[in-house]
Amino acid sequence: MNITLSRAAAKTFQAMDGATKDRIKTALSKIPKGDIRVMQGFSDGRKRLRIGKYRAVFIDVTTQDGNKGVHIIELGSRGNIYK
């Protein structure tokens, strides 16, 4: 599965400590398993993945060669991600 990060998500990811980065990498690599919910109010099919106190907001994508993947739109703590 191909995982891409938006510029904002990549910046947030780089600012995290090593243990948190490892935890997020592990959770993202296991998509579509995990605590995933479809977000209401968005017509693009956004979903969120719960990773402890962090959330990853993503959409499912299909690459040009036909492989499935996800694009992480936002990444951050629960208190800030939904604002």
C-alpha cells in the first residue's frame, strides 16, 4: 500500500519524537485495520485513524498504475486535528 503525506502532515510528523513516529508508522502501515471511521460533513470520503491521542485524517486513492493507497491530509493530536 502506498502512503503519501501532505506538506502539513509531513511537517507535523517531522516535529514528533522518535517513539511517536514509530507508533504512527506502525499504525499507518496496518491500514485498513485499526480504529477507522468515516468523517461526517465531507464529500471526499475522508476517514480518520485513531492512534492513541493522535489522529490521521486521510482519503483512499488509486495510483496511476492501479495500486491502492492512502493520502494523509492531516496528522496531529486529537485536540487540534478537528479544529
